[in-house]
Amino acid sequence: MSTGENTSEGWSSSSGGGGSVGSSSNRGNGENWGGNRGFGTSENVSEGYSETMENLIEPAWFSHGLKSGGPAHRNRVTALWFKNGGNFRESHGGNVLFVTFKQRSA
């Protein structure tokens, strides 16, 4: 709430001798009120896990890299052997062995 009043009166003259009279008055009244209150908490937890798997042999290789015997492949058949948890001596310590077999002709 706020109220106020200003009044002002004055007289001035100048002609070689001049004079001046003035009066002023100010009155006022005001009221302000308010309040602030705040509180807060914040907690953030983040965890992550990532696993990737790489292919020893690309999946597309199985459709065109293996020989299936017959005259088109000179009666040869190829195969991949996997040894889970172990290694083949012939593959220099790896767990995959690529082999070729002769096919019997009928």
C-alpha cells in the first residue's frame, strides 16, 4: 500500500531588484511486505556397461568361401573347425582351423 502527496507553491520576480518566495511540502506513507522460502535436494546416479563382440570370420564368408565339392570345386570340400576353450597347434595357437578334404568321386 502506498499513498503520497506533493504540493509546491512559488513566486519569483526579477527587475533589477528581484525577490523570491517559495514553499514546498512532501508527505508520504508506504508499506511493503513479502517473504521467500526455498529448499531443495538433488541426487544423480549413473552407471553404464558396454559389451562388443567381433567376428573371427565374417558371416557372409560362409555363403561364398566354403567349397562344397563336385567338379566345380575339383572334388574338394572345405570346413572350419572351432575349438571352444582350447587351441589348435596347426593354427599357431588359434581356436579356429580351416581344412580341405578330398571328395570321393562316385
